[in-house]
Amino acid sequence: MKRPPFVISIQSQVVLGHVGNSAALFPMQAAGLEVAAIPTVVFSNTPDYPTLRGRALPPEFFSDLLQGARERGLPERADYILTGYIGSLDVAEMVADFVAEAKATNPSLRYICDPVMGDTGPGLYVPEAIAVVLRDRLLPMADIATPNPFELAWLTGQQIRTLADLQAAREALHIAPEAHLIATGCVLDDTGPGQLETVLMGPEGLSRHPTERLPIALPGTGDLFAGLVVAGIGQGLALPHAIETAQTLAARALSHAEALGAGEVVLSEPEFRRALLSLGSG
């Protein structure tokens, strides 16, 4: 019997809500992937609440978890590594070392870097030193990168207003020529009314994937989207199809949260879950 695709997912974890691994883990597992989840931080909730408990994992603790992953041969087994929010500079450097080692050990491994560092409105919400590690160490190793327009602008110094801006940013970004850039949540000068779009750029060229712009913004939407993309490609979807599937399912989760009046992404909607199971059996 063939083993399912295997993902190492290195990102945040929360007690309440769905961000980081707390958003991405369930969709990947429901779609039939096996996931080893390694937390970079453990918080009680997202920072938009009046209080926030928990902390970034102490460096020696995080290092110990990575060593355990090595001892169990996870880098050799993995088909994908997905990284997201990183809460300390020491952990960022260790993540970069781990990804580099894994790619050297397992050349067929695909690395998906979601450079979670900021957004329009809150601005940069990690220390600049962590953003520099993302730019200079992690993104150059990425096979797929999924920045939003704010992150792409910060990383490249290129404002994102037009398709040409995106193409210039792709050239300025420190990713390999054969890598794929997925620019998420774009509203460009020619984006249709009431829409936002994901723009895919890679060796094959460029494709645009518009979707309805929902009147709701919840923490973890980008983390959910990245997890859904990995679920799609893990189950054999071509990257453009995986992007469109991720858009559809993320929108379903957000719409359900809005209908419930929830302040968090909701992953329990029946059709959302059925679609994930169908993806895994397709």
C-alpha cells in the first residue's frame, strides 16, 4: 500500500482559534496527507484579543524538537516542508538550517515558504531581523512562496499596484528562477470590482486567479490558504488548480464564520469537510 504524502509543517499554534498549524493541520490531514506539526510559538489566542498568553518556544526546546524529527528520519520521509509564522530570531535561524539540511538530504523535497511577517494595516508584525532571515535564507530555498502584497513590497522594496509591479517584485525577490511565486490577496489597478486575486508566477509564465472579495477579514486566512494549497498539490493537483481549490475552500470557511458571527476562521462547516475528504479520495 502506498504511503500518503508527508508534510513537515513548522509554524505557530494557538489554543483558541485557527492560525498557523491550528489552521493548516486539519485541512491537510482531512485531504489525506500525513503531517508532522512542529510549533514555533504556542499562544492562548491571536494578538487581537485583550490578553495574550504563551510565548515563542525557547530555542533549546525548539532545537530539541528538530533533533527529534531528525532522529525519526522525518526529513528523509517528507515530500513537503511548509513554514509559516516564526516568533524569534534564534528559531528562525534554526528553521533555515533545518530546511537546508532537509533539502540536501532529500533532493525531491518541495519547500513551501509562507513568509508570515505583516499585512496592510498592522504593518510588519515580526522583528525586522526575522524578516531578514525570511528574505535572505528561507525564501532563496523555496520551491513555492506565498507572500501577500505587503510582504512582497517589504521584501523587495517594490510597491504592488499593477501586474508589472508584481513581475518586477518576482525578479527582485530572492527566490530561485525555477521557483513559483504565489502572490495572495492582490487588488491591482485592473482587478475586477468586488474581487481580489491570487497571481501565480513561475517558469511556465503567469496566471491570474480572481475570486470574490468577502467583507470579512479573520486571522489565519493566509495560513489556511497555504495549507489548502499543500493539500491540493499533495493530492496531485496542478498548482493553478490547487490555488483555485484553496480559494474556494478558504472562502467557504470565511463565509461560514461570518454566518455564525464568529471572530475566528471556522473549519467545521460540512461542505468544507466533505470537499477535503473528496480531495483525498480523488
